[in-house]
Amino acid sequence: MGKGGAKAQSRSFNPMSEKVLFVDDDPNTLVVYQRFLQRKFEVEVAGGAEEALALIGKGASYAVIVADMEMPGMSGTEFLEKTRLSSPDTVRMMLTGSIDPQTAIEAINKGSVYRFLSKPCPADVFALAIEEALKQYRLVTAERELLEQTLAGSIKVLVDMLALVEPAAFVVGERVRDYLRDFGTARRSPDAWTFEVAALLSQIRFIALPSEVTEKVRKGKPLDVNESEMMARATGASHDLIRNIPRLQLVAEIVLSQQKNYDGSGYPQDGASETAIPYGARLLKIFSEIVDWENRGGSLREALAHMEGNPGQFDPALVVEVLERFRIDPSDTPTGAKEIREVALADLAIGQILMASIMTSAGLVVLAGGSKITRLLLERVRNFAAIQRLVEPFRIEVKRPPMPTP
């Protein structure tokens, strides 16, 4: 491989790299194109589909891939179809001496071919086609990045709002998220990110509930008919809010069904039961129950024992998976390690969890016990301290989940 190829290889792990990959089994064709085009573009070449797939498999990313249609072992259409799965943003073009309509349709449908180029292709025409393909690549990636930034921003606004209005609920969401993250990572679930976001946003409903109802839920007390209807409406409102955000439709469905029982009872009354209930909702119900038990002084072992005894409420197979993941022994009480200490205002920091409420000397609650300190909440405490005397020191807790299996 020439100098241009070596240079490209050194930057192959940059996801924004605008490299162009040429794939052809004719080495003379590759030499000609590389010699001419590396003056204007960052060029890399591969002597066939397998070699090109090996480069991509090692982490190389390309803005544009140009492949010959007729190659031994794997056709250009088959090769580009594989790259579509691994590199969806890449713009694909095909070189061909002749092509019939059916082959062209197959290449477009399977390989998402952006453009066909006749072979041999004049150098100036080739260069212009690559420039247009790079423009298309920039457009596609810019739209995707804008969507991802908008999505991340929308989630952050909702989570920050929850942390400010219902800090205790925010803490629950984070702890459930941490459990789901560990579980999803161990299972290498492709939907792990979705489950984590669902955990964080599952607590949005508490913003719409009276404090008396929220307190009963936190203490595990049964709700009366009116309170249960309030909870259902708040959950439905959360679902409606979340589903309006692009790419969060599955998150919204998980949030809607997070308290639905495995036997189909409970909200929503949509006729779904057992595995027809979204997988993420069944997981969320289990880990929410674990965190609720821990908040009431129970252990992970006790929570799982309770769930094993109530198969109508919780997915029995998933409960077993969680037991295996966290290696629960009947003689263990894996409540997690705790660090408890008292700190002054100057030592209060983001990420700490309050064991008791922060109050003014006049008895006004500034932050409720159980709150996790965020940037906004820390600013709130400091602002109160500037105008009123706070009762110090503050008691904080750092709690970690039990050690999972390796």
C-alpha cells in the first residue's frame, strides 16, 4: 500500500474521518486511481471485498466506498450490502462496465448504492463524483449528529427538571439506571441505552403526584382507588411526554408499562401479559422493586426472594437471570457498602446523597433527605445559605450496589 494508504490507516479510528476506500481486484486500477485522487482526497485501497471487510472489522471508517461490481469471491453488491450494516453513514458507489436494470435495482436495494460509475471512468468525472459523495456524507452525518444532540439535550432537560422538583425520585431513577446498566452490559444487550434512559425517565410521573401519594409509594404502602388512578394518569402523562421526543418511542412504551404485572393485571389495561409486555418494562419493574426495598432498609436478597414468591407480578425467568448476575447466596445480605459522614457546606459536592434533609435554622426544608446533589441542587443550597443560616453539618451517604459476578 502506498503512502496515501499508510496515512489513511493511521487515522482509521477517527469516526469523522473523510476517507475514501477503493475496492477492486485489479491492482493496476487501484494504483491509477490512488495516484491521481490522493492529491485531493484521503485515499485507501483494498484488493478485494474480503480485504476491505477486514479493514472495516479492525475499526477503519470511511466517508465513501467505491467498489467494482465484478470481483472474485464476493460481488460488489454483496460487499456493499455488508458495509451498509456496519457503516450505515458511508456513501457507497459502484464501478461497472455494464449493468442490466435488475442488477441495478438489486444493488440499490441491498447495497444502498448512491451512484453508478462507468468503467473505465475519466479521472475528472471520478473526482467530481467523489466530491458529491462527500457532500452527501457530510449532510447525512450532520443530520444524525443534530438529532443525537437534540435527543441528548431533551433527555438532560427532563432529568434536570426531575432532579430539581423531585430530587428523591431522581436518585431512585439513577440507582435503577445503574443496576440496568450493569445488567445490560453483562448481557451485551443492544438496547442497553434505551433501558438506561427509561430508568431515568420512569420517575417523571412523580412530578404530577401529590406529596402524600409519593410518600406512600416510597414507603411501600398500598394506594386507595383514587390514588391508584392518579398514579395511572401520571404514568400515562409521562408516556405522552416522552413519546413526542424523536427516537424515544420505545422508552415511552417501557415507562408506560413499568408497573404492569407479569400476569397482565395492573396499568395499562391493554390485554398484554407475560412476554407480550415490553422486555424493558419487565426489567424496569424488577430493578425498581429492588431499589424500593433497599430504600426501605431491605436487601437485594430479600427483594429477589419476594419477587420469586410473586410470579404473577414479576417475570420469573428474568428474576432468575438477575439472581445469577448478582450471585445472591441465601446467607448473604448484599446491601452494598456504605460510607456515611458529616460535611460542611464547603465540602458538599455533586454526586453525594443526603441522609437527612438540609434545613434552615427556621425549620424550612431546603433539600429533602435522599436527594442526590446535582449542579442545580448545589446552587440552590448555596443560594439559601447566602440569605439564611443553614443547620450544619450535613449527613451524606455514598452507597454502591453489591459486587456482581465477573
